[in-house]
Amino acid sequence: MPDMRVQAGEAQEDQVTASIEKYTSQVPSSVYLALAGASILGSVAFKIAKKGEEALFVGQWVAPFLLLGIYNKMVKQHGSDAATRS
């Protein structure tokens, strides 16, 4: 069976992705961690205030903030097209 995986440098991101990464990579990764923590605290505050639906809504923001932080860190370390650069 032939190897169908994408090899380094075989595919490139478009200019929209490159533009977004240029600006978001300037945001410190700790900001995303702080946003996740604030979401947890906000969710707990809503739960204490007996606002269950709001607590769930705000609590669900934690995972996306952490994922954005991971993506941000990866872009800083590797770039989207790091293998294609000289």
C-alpha cells in the first residue's frame, strides 16, 4: 500500500491563514490560559448564583480557549509553513 501522508513542504497554507497567524502569534500564550481560568471562575460564580444555564454556557468556553492557546504556541514554535521556508 502506498504512503498517502502529506509530506513536509508538500502543502501550503493560504494568505488568510498566514495573516491571522501573524497577528495572533503576537498574543502571549498566557492570555489564553488566563481566559480559560476566567471562564472557570465565571462558571463557578454563575453556579453559585443559581444560574445553571449561564454556568454551563461560560464553562464550555474553557476548552476552546485552551485549544487556541495550544494552536498559538505551535504557530510560534513551528509556523504553519515552517518546513517550506529556507
